[in-house]
Amino acid sequence: MNKRVSMLGTLRNRDYRLILTGQLLSSIGTWLLLVAAPFFVFRLTGSTMATGLSMAAETVPAVLLGPVAGVFVDRWDRRWTMIATDVLRAGAVLLLLLVQTRGEVWIVYAALALESTFGQCFGPAQAALIPNLVGRGPELSAANSLGQLVGGTIRLVGGPLGGVLSAVAGFRAVVTIDAASYLASAYLIAMIRLRPSREAREIETARTGRKTGGAARILTEDLRHGLGHLRSTPGIPMLFGVAAIFFVGNAILTALLVPYLGTVLNSGAQSLGVLFGTLGVGFIIGAPASRLVAGRLSDRTTIVASLGTLAAVFALTFNTPYLAGDIVLFALIGPPATCFLVTADTSITRRTPDRLQGRVSSTYLALQSLATLVGMVAGSLLGQQIGIVTTMDAAAVLVAVSAGAALLLPGS
């Protein structure tokens, strides 16, 4: 009971409350588009490959720019970085309003890739700012759990709403709402009062001022310093490897979800929204569950159990060719997924000093994006070659492999 109160107690922090609300608004818009865009491309082209590419378009900039973006996040004011990227992302998604015909589908890919390019600084900046707002003690785990609770709420609301809006109001309405949500998030983040202390500025100025050489050399040195921390910190390299395997498997399933609904279940966008909604219910349940296990079980035990459970649920879900059964099973995905994500994020943050948070966080996000890109492309190709359900079963096996690899993590 105290754990639950501690999680909700983070809402007493005004600045954290603002950043969390901004996350809620902008992510709802993103989820609306996440549901609407693949079906828009599928209706426009009738191609499974084109649909998969639309979902993969946002991952390429993250792979190419992620670690470099983290260097700038560690040098720039994190609050202003988040405001600027929100405004730029709003402009990027509005480009989707230009798409009218099949021949213009490239604009969808370009707009989503541009949105991702601008957003590469947002995630690392937010991840680096939150420990400054709440600290690195129990409040950090509570804040991460609450963030997953918000994520579950977003899935619960954004998924079904995206399907309904896409079917009733059209794709243009979804795009407009997404852009507006980014602008609302920028306004809320602008109200955050936290500013870097004079002492922190002086330390960073002294550290960066000692470096000589051109901008490229300084950038390379900063990036090398961040990667050196990743390689030398016990547990982080293996955790990154476990996460990479998991995200490949998860991306294969995501890439094939629309074709699975359309060809196996004979359903459409509204059914996808319902599935995302029940997934959100699972994440809402999983948030307090992750808070309950925090501090009681080791990171290794939590991660192994979470990924093993996910593998079993995935295998069962996509071998149940009935929408009603899949709706129930989707709710079971949320709790173990939340426990894994919260445990991994908190473990990485606590093992990283503040001055390196941007680089480490951006590298982790880039790893996720690379794994997602590999999984999206592999899922799209294999789905056409060996069948949708067979490929999804292979993805579930990959998640099981990630659980086995997690046994090699440090015990504490």
C-alpha cells in the first residue's frame, strides 16, 4: 500500500506533474497517428511491405542520429531542447496533410522520418531531466512506474480513439490532433521552473572548456566518453543485449499486427484500436505491479520473469485466431512488459552520472530503434515469405531467448 502511495506521491512535484501531463497529451496524439497511419498507407497502396515501411520510417533517424543527439542533450538546456523539438515535430506531422494519392506515399515516409529526426533529442532530454526533478532514490522508480501508468492510459484511450477517428473523421483529423498535442506539450514544458544550478553550469563549462580542437573532435570525444561508460559499467552491456533481442521480437509482431488483423481475423482499424486499448489496460495494471516488485526482487529476477511471461503470452495470443480471445490476451501483455521496461530504465539511470545521462539514454533509445528497424523489416519480409502466424511464432521465440540471456545479468 505504501508503495502505491509513493508512486502517486510524485505528483506532488509540480515540475514533474507538468512534464508528465505533457507526455500524456503528446503521446495520445502520437498513438492516434500510430493506429491511423498504417491503415492509411494500407488503404492507399494495398501493400504489406509499404505498411511495414511506414511503421519503420521513424526508426531510421533514431539509429543514425540517436547517440550523437545525446551529446547535444548533455550540452544544451534540457527544458528548451524539449520545447523546440515538440514545436518542430508538430510542423513535421502537418506535412501528412499533403498526401492525396498512392504516388505521394513517399511524403508519409518523409514526414514520419522528419518527425523522428526532430524527436531524437526529446526522449534523452526527458530521461535526463526526470532524475533532476525527482532524485535518484525510490522516487525515481516511482516516477518511472507512473510514467508507464500514463503510457497504459495512452494506449487505453489513444488506440480505440485513433481507430474511431480514422474511420469517422478521417486521417486529416488525426494528423491535426497529433500536431496540436505536440504544441500543448511544448507549452506545459515551458512552465517548468527547474533551471540548471550555477554550480552545475560552472562544472560543465570547465569540463567542456578544457577540450581543444574542432567541433567534430569535441563531439567525437564526448561520444567516446559516453560509450566508454556503457562498456565499463557492470551489467549495462548485457542489459543492452537483452533489450535488443526483445525489441527485435516485439517489432516483428508490431509490423505484422495490421496484416494479422486484416487477413487472419478479417478486422480493421477499429479492432486495432480495441486491441491497443486492452493493451493499455494491461499497462495500467502493470504500473503498480512494477512498483510492488521494485526493491523486493533483484533486477535479474524481475527481467527474466517478465520476458519469459511475455514470450508465453505472445505465443498464445497469435495462435488464437479469434478477436475476442486476442482482446483478453492483449491485456495480459501489459504487466510483464511494464515490469521489464521500468526495471531496465531505472537500472540504467541509476548507473549513470547526470552529465552522461543524455548520451547513455540516447544510445539506449538508438539501440531500441535499430532493433525495431531490424524487426520491422524482417517481419515485413518473412510475413510474405513464410506466413504471418509462423513469423509471429518466431518472434515469440526471440523474446524467450531474451529471457534466457537475462540470466547472465548481475544478481543484484
